[in-house]
Amino acid sequence: MFNQPNKNLRVHHKILLLLSLIVVAPGSVRTTAFAFQSSPTAEEKKLQVASMQYDMIFLLIQNKNFDQVEAEWRKVLDQKLGAKYEKQIADSLLDILYKLSEAKQFLLAQKILDESLAAVSFSNKSKADILRFKALLYKDSGDLDSAIKTMQQALELATEK
């Protein structure tokens, strides 16, 4: 998710820099920059926090601090970004789950996945993608019966109109 908002924030920052007016006083080498942007909106603040939390989670996973990952992801969910950012939340969730599965942290990945499904109103497409990944987590952890059942749920959602 927040790989996209990170890009958006970086672009936004560059735009602000471009929109800054540099005033050079005659006969002086002093310059002053004026930004035309007022303080960030509440939505921009939420996106910034979520983006930073996403980055923090990847650092924690890389550093094998798995006991902190769930609490940090919960801070992303607590931003309540809404339906407008549902796809980015789903994509971010899948990125994190993938990294956790690579680290063989299947139970933690399942817990974060289930909590996210309960906290966010995902579209059927996103739910299907998330459930598909849940099925793969079950498979990787050796629970083939749950993997099959979950994959069937994903398929049902994917084929709904």
C-alpha cells in the first residue's frame, strides 16, 4: 500500500519544492523560499503515518523482530483509511504476509490476515486475493485441509458478480 503512497508523498514533496517561490532581493545573495502548501490535511497525515508504519514493519521483519509486527500493523489499520485506499491496504497486507511467510512466521501471518479481514471492508476481489494467500499459508504450514477449504472460499468470491 504504502509503497504507492510513499511514491505519492515523494511526488507531493517534489511538487511542493517546485511550487516554492525563491525570492532574490536585488543586490543581495540571500534567498527565501515560500511554500504554497498549508499544513497537511487529516487524510494526508493518516497516509503519512500508514506509510511510515509499513516501512517500520519491513524493517522489523528484516531484523527478525516478529513480536512487534502485529502491533505495528494494527497502527496501520487504526488509521481507518477507508474504501478509497482499500486496494493499497490489501496490497500492503499481501506484501507483509509474503515477507512473514518467507521468514516461516505462518502463525503470525495468519493472525495479521484474520485481523485485517475483520477490520477492513475489502472488495470481493481483494478478499479473494487475501484468502488465496491464506490458503497458501495453510499449505506451507502443512494444513492441506484448511488450504483447500480456504481456496474454495477464495474461488467463490472471485467468481461472484
